Amino acid sequence: MSVSSEDLITVAEVAAELRCSKPHVYKIIRGEIKHVSALPALSLGRRVLVRRGSLDRWKAANERCARSDMLAASPEVYAS
């Protein structure tokens, strides 16, 4: 079976890939996590599924360089 960008995955599979809890994934989907865009998902009644391609694009869009989240060094640190 080939994997395509249109494959659907469960919230549990998303949580395992992101190494977080299912409730946290639901918060991400609802856009409740500060400084993180909402993860697109399909709601089929009580069942929620995420397209593999959407998850991959979401991860790339929310990836941050470690330096971008750090405060700039104080000028006094480099003063001679």
C-alpha cells in the first residue's frame, strides 16, 4: 500500500507523531494553543481525522528556529 498526501490519520496517530496527548491535539485543531496555527482537520460526527499532507504542511509552517525564540543578547554583555 502506498502512502499519499491524501491519507487520513487519526488524532491518536497525530499525537504519537507529535509526541503529545490526544487532548493537546484537539486543542491544536481548535486553535487554542498560543503562537501555534490551527491544524486543519475533518470532523465526521465525533470522529476527527487529519490529512497526512495537512499535518506535514502544518509542521513546516509552525517550525521555528531555536534562535528566533531567544531574546537578543544585551549590549552590555559585549562591552569591553
